[in-house]
Amino acid sequence: MSENGRPLTVLHSQTFCYDGNIPHMIGIYTLLRYEGGKVVPRDDMIGSDFRWWGLDELETAVAAGTITLHVSTHLWMLRRAVKMVRCFVDDWPETAVLQPKL
């Protein structure tokens, strides 16, 4: 996942055709809790710029065409992430085991 974040929950999952050899790829989009440190884009995002955005600012920039989201990223996913963060902040179950031992 990330050395800067701890997984909190799955936001969305989907299958898609990656290429002729992998016709049924599974995409799992997770909500991470940022825990500090430098954010370094990796994998298919290497070379991308990083910065923090507020949802309103991001929606405005996408609508104006001043930025383009990665093809796998959709505004509804980001809106869902904001809703989920609010759920965790408002109703955080202190005893929740987010990653049980195997």
C-alpha cells in the first residue's frame, strides 16, 4: 500500500480488461490514513506531481479542465472517500480490528 498510510477501508472495487493477456484485472481502491512523511508517487504515477487538494477545489479544477485525473480515478470515488473519513471521525470504533492477525 503505502509507507505513509494505514488502510482504513475499501472505497470501491471493480474488474476491467487490462490487456489481451489479463482480461479480468481486479482494481481495489482503498482509503488510507496519512501518517506523515514525504508522499512519493509510485508505479503508474511515477513522475507525477503531488499536492494536497480540498474536494471543492479539486471539483472546480476538473470542471474547468485545468487538471486531469488519472483514468482510473473518478470524482465520485473522491466524494465517497470524504464521506468515509467523516464516518470514521464521527463514529470511530476504538476496538475495531482493521487488520487481524493471520
